[in-house]
Amino acid sequence: MIRTPTRLLWWILTFAVGFLPEAWGQGGIIRGVVYDKEDGEPLIYTNVILKGTNWGAQTDEQGIYNIANIPAGTYTLWCTQLGYDTVEVSVTVKPGSIVNHKIFLTRIGIQLENVDVTATKEEKKAETQVSLTKITTRDIERIPAFGGTADLAQYLQVLPGVIFTGDQGGELYIRGGSPIQNKVLLDGMTIYNPFHSIGLFSVFETDIIRSVNVFTGGFSAEYGNRLSAVLDVVTRDGNKKRFAGMAAASPFVGRLVFEGPLRKQDERGAAASFLLTSKISYLDQTSPVFYGYIDSSGLPYRFQDFYGKASFYSPGGSKFSVFGFHFADQVRYQQVSDYAWEEFGFGFNYNLIPAGSRVLIGGTFSYSDYAIVLRESDAQPRESSIGGFNLINDFTYFFRNGEVKYGFDVSGLRTHLKFFNALNLIIEQDDNTTEFAGFALLRYVFQEKWVLEPSLRLQYYASLPVFSPEPRLSLKYNLSDEVRLKWGAGLYSQNLISTKSDQDVVNLFTGYLTAPQGQLRDLSGAVAKDNLQRAAQWVLGVEADLSPYANLTLEPYYKLFTRLINLNRNKLFPTDPDFEIERGEAYGVDVLLRYQQKRYYLWLAYSLGYVRRDNGEQVYPPHYDRRHNANVVASYSWGLDLSWEFAVRWNIGSGFPFTLTQGFFEQINFLEGINTDYLTSNGLLGIIYDDELNAGRLPYYHRLDASIKKAFSLGRYTKLEANISVINVYNRRNVFYFDRVRYERVDQLPILPSAGLSLSF
């Protein structure tokens, strides 16, 4: 299973390199960083072109552009971005030389009538973009803002292939993968829990997001130790020219952003800046006043997020940043469960642009720690923690029609788990592990029709110990200027496992631990070769530009989870194994239609998905197996400078599966064997479940949200924005779960109107 794809990948890599004689030539290089002249922020996805030629590049998430293998001569460097003046600069290239040129773009007051889609179109032709969605702050702001606060958690829910299990305690499931199988990064740091208990808010502050890349599958070897998907969030730097900020308040949350220069950016590009954010929820205090019709005691949610960052730029465009965060969440459900988690971390990253080298160097070092605890009526605490460091270093070499990127990844983890099952049998584990990985990828545009991206990750898990070679491949064929075909496949592995079973319907506690080191038996009863979780993915796709403003994407996919490790939920005796091996698969098709003009925005997403798990006794659908899921997002802007905006979002999804209840009994554990006195022992309430796991289905879920906002210009840099929003406009009673013991239905959030104000300066 591994050997053949590895040979295939190396064959493709060798074949591609054979067509790259010009890639290693001695032509000149023009590179640099494109900045916003007003605040010094690097501008992402900006076109930089040599006028009169077909040579050019687009800036990356750090604002860096690189045009390689340019014949000697004098050229006009032409740079354009929507909402900015175009800049033209004369540059001279000598054989083998490297020309570093920074570009500063000035914002313009008059916006273009139509969205310039040329840059996006050219980017799609030059990148595979298999199962990739790129998100900006403007995208997030287009959906209805709950409590006046647009948030990434709300936007992710409208992406095709993404399932969110609820407004309360909701989690993110991507194309059949569980949350533990999603890699979440913030400026290169690993985030173990990115969402708060009320599923409307994430730990990320929208106003400081520079870019978000969401890989719902088929991601390259640059990312490892996850089976399903990647969420990569990059924040912007602080303002390098002046002190600025934002303050916002609503019945849900209060937010603050403050930023400014530590050293103002000069004409050479040297600068230093800081950025501080704070987000605090007080819904548990305001809800008795504003939403007493839900529960007179209030909605039991409270969280707080803090993030800080300092960035330092050299005249040559190199950057060094240090950052840190602290996130916390508390909730008390039904007055019987106290649930809380806390997360903190710190680190630094860098991007080096050596003046005399063709290679760009980047890297991240970070440490993060996460702890969670759940206390219920049985007085038995469930607790878990995970923490450790991560060191990544990479090198990128650009050539005329592509790039080569390679690097290494080292991490060390410490995990702790103390967990009691339904019989009060304890499962406890403390472990330490180290992981090493090397990766390499090639992106090459061949004959302006083919985009080839083979990659290879060599992963070593020291605690198991297991060595895992993981070849991956993405292809794109530009059938025409309007239609593109794409394909991706790869092998993936993961050491982390979760205490949350795919059989659970509602489980607040998510414990983290590494794969057990003892012997486990597979579905056939034989001893497993190793305890590493593995998966293979295949993705097909077609992209079509229906007009200058509309595009359609269709992607069928298949994920095969060849080995999954779950906590043994059926453990009856202390001698029973703590873990069990399962298999699984997920397949379906995602469809996205997007229309965007100056005043209008329309997003239509539909997903058809099937998820199956096999525990050796039966094949069952996990609790997040939603067959149909559709999202409609629409917005319209009007007025002077488009200062008014109305937005709606409607979501409909088929019901989640659950296991039916057959009856109840008094459950007595016979841990003392024949000495157990079953006549006087106080047993627990036992539930007789249906023999078939998750054979029932909850009703369909659907909800309409709407918001309207108005922006008031109070000065050159000062803007006041007022927002009114309504969650669940027609007050649909969507079921959250059914409490079997109390025989009570617990619903998702009812209608929630809100208003908010934000002041930016």
C-alpha cells in the first residue's frame, strides 16, 4: 500500500525535473514585498508583472513575490491590487543577479464598479488548489454577524464538506473526519480547541486575520500528523505607521484591538510594530436580562481570548515575529455538568530573504498547552491535558514556472488523561512522545496546461516506534481559460487519538492522548502490526468560470481510514483493553456556486456525504453522518460608499443518527466477583440500547439568520459601525439531543436578536 505510491511519486518527480532545464538556469530574479503604504501591512494575493511579457507572480501570505529566470534586460515592473493605485517601476536585471524591490501601494477612494477577477483566475491556473478554500476578513464579514461580531466559526459552517454539530457545544467535522483529525494552526502554532462551547465563536479575532487556508482534503506533505483536514490561520502585523485600534460591544461579547509602531516604517521598509487583542464574553450575565425567555437563569456560556504579537522588519524585507495567546472557556449545562478548558501558548516565526541567495527561508518555533476538565453529578472528574513544542524550518526555491519547497518538522508532546467510563472504571494514561519529519514538494506549471505538485513526507513516531513514508500528489489540467480539472491523492498518518467515540451523540469531554504502546488486535482478531492511525485520500474536481463574476466548483472525494484507534467504550472489567481498533470510510461530493460583484454576493454550497465506521461487530454511521447539507449566503450593499449592507444565511441539513433506546435496568458491576451483594448494592441506571448502532435519525435541521449594518465615517481613520442581527429568524426548534434518563428534549438556540457597535480608529 505504501511502496507502490512511493515509487509512483518518485517517478513523477523525476519526470517533472526532466522538463525543468530552465529552472536551474542562470537568469536573474526580481523579488520583494508589496506593502500597503498607509499602514505598512504586506498585501497578499497581489499581481506583480513584467509589463509586455508573460512573466509575473502573485504575492503569498507574507506579501512576498518572486519572479525567477528572467533574461538580462530592462523591464517595467507593474503591480496592481483591487482598491489600490497601480504602480509601475523600471528595473534592470543582469545575468545571474538578484534584484530586491519593495513596492508600496496607495489606497484609492473610488472603488472599481466590478470585482477584478483576473488575478484570481490566473492564480487558479497556476495552482492545483485541490480541496482548498482561501478566506479573507472580507469574506467572513459577508455573512450575518451574530451579536455584531463576524467570526471565523460562523463562516466555516457554510463551507462545502464541513459539518457543524450544533449551536451549543458544536464541533467541526470535515468530510467524514472527526475534530481530532483536523490540524488547526495559528501563525504556525498548534491549536487543540479552536471553538468555544457556544458554537458561534472561535478563538480567532476576525479583525486581525490576514488569511485562512482551509484544506478539506488532499493537502500536501507540508502538513503532517493529521488524517483529515487542515485549518491554517495567519494573522496580520500591527500598524507600522500610526497607533490604531478597534472597540466593539454587544450583548454577546466585548472586543478590543490595539496596535501601533514600535518603530515607524521608513522608505527602506525597516519597521517594528505590536498588536494586542482581547475578546470577552459576558453572555451568562446579560442573557437573564435580554434572553430570559430561554432560561431565567441565563445562558451558561463564558469565554475570554487574548492574543499578542510583535513584528520586526529588516530593510531587505525579512521578518521576525514573536507572539503569545491565552484562551479559556467555561459552561454549565442543565446545572449538572461543569465544563471548562484553558489553552495558552507562545512562540516566534521568521521569513528570511537573503540578499545573495535564491532560496527563501522560513520557520516557526512554538509551545502550546491545553487542559480540559468535566465534573458531573457522579462527582468523578474527567480531565485531560496536552502540551509540547513544535519546530518547523523550510526552504523555498522559485523558478520561472514553479517552486521547490523542503524542510523538517520536530515536535515533542506530553499527554495526560484521567477518565471514568459509565461503570466508573478508570482509564488513566500519562505519556511523552517525540516526532520527526522531513518533507519536500514540487510545484511546476507545464506547457501552461498542466500543474503538477508531487510531495513526500517522511514521518517518524518515536513512542510507537513507527516510520511512515507518505507520498502525495496533486494535478490540475487547464482544459480552457474557463474550465479546469484537478485530482489529488495521498497517504496520511496520525499519532493523536481522542476519548470521544464516533458512537457518542453528545459528549462534552474531549480528552487527548497518544496512541497506546501495547499490542492491540485488529478487526480480524490478529495482533496489529503497529498502533499508528492511517488513512488514504482521493479527490477529483472541476472548476468552471461561468462568467467574470460567477464560478462553480464540484469535487467528489473518498477517504479510507484504514486504522482508527478509539477508547473501548464497552470495557466491563479492569482486565479489558482500554482501546480498540476500527476502520472507516467517508465519501461524497461537494458543490459550490459563488457569484460576486460590487454590490451583490451569493454563495450556494451543497454537500452529499456518507460516513461509515466498522468496529469488528457491525458497520455503523457515526453521530455526525449528515447525508445532505446546504447553505445559502447572500448580501447586498447600497448607499453612499456602500455603507449599508444586508446579509442572510440559511442552512438546512438532514438529521444526525442516534442509537434507539429499548429500555432501562438497574446496573450492578460485579467487581468483587461472587462476593458482590446484589441485594443491597446500589446499582446505576442502565440503559438497554438498540442492537444496531445509530439506526435512528433526528429530524432535519434548518435555520435562517439575518443582519443589517451601517458604517459611519467620522474621520480619515475613524469609523463607527452599527449592527443588528437575528439568529434563527423564524424560531425553528432544532433538536440538540434527547436526554434519555430524564426523558427530555434539549433544543438548539431559539430566536436570538442582538445589536452591536464597533468603533475603529
